[in-house]
Amino acid sequence: MPYDTQNIFAKILRGEIPSHKVYEDDKTLAFMDIMPMAEGHVLVIPKCEAVELSDMPADYIAAVFSTAQKVMAAQRKVFNRQGIVQMQLNNAEAGQSVFHYHIHLIPSSIYHLGLHENRQGDHERLAALANQLKSAITN
């Protein structure tokens, strides 16, 4: 599938759509999912054009996973929870709905997850959580 430069994550990377940023470096961006499956649901994306894992250069794969480790450590600290669901979907058949590679990091028990894209979260709460997570990330 060719990369669509008008997908929502590409627009977020270009600053055309706001997001509640948790962490950013030269290769990745982590931000709150506005349709959270649980409180503290964060997405980590690469700053390259990749629809799925098989499209990404190795240095971006390493960067995404490094950022995911930082975010997970912050989620454990902020939410006092060890259980974090790490989910990544490749292609529509697997449930991918935004065709820009991304990892979901969801502090939750797999048995208590809400439905994905069921309802939008409260933006004030998302912003507050983003700030808490941001300050808990150590480089």
C-alpha cells in the first residue's frame, strides 16, 4: 500500500493537527491517543513515511522501540501499574485504521480494555496526562 501523506499522523507530524505530545526526538513522536482504550493510552510513531513495520528503515525501528521504552517507564511511574499492553497492527485486515506505522502503549489489563475508536477522550484530561508523562520521562 502506498503511503498517504494526508493521513492524520502525517498531518500531526507537520503541525497541521494538534496533539497532546508526551515525547519527541529527531526520529519519533509519542502522543496521547484521542480515542483511548484506557487512561494513559499513548501512540508512538516514526517521523518517516511507513505504513507498517516492513516499510521502516532499521534505524527508525530502533528509535520507535527506544521511545516506547521511555514512555512505558513513564506510564508505570505515573499510573503505578506494571501491566502495559503494547499493540501494533499491520494492514486493515489486522485492524490498522491509520496507515502510518504506530505502536499503542496502553496501561491496562488486557481484560479491561475499552473498544478502540469507540469514543473520543476528554482533551483537558489528555493534556494533563501528557504533561505528567512528559515530566516522568528520563532521557
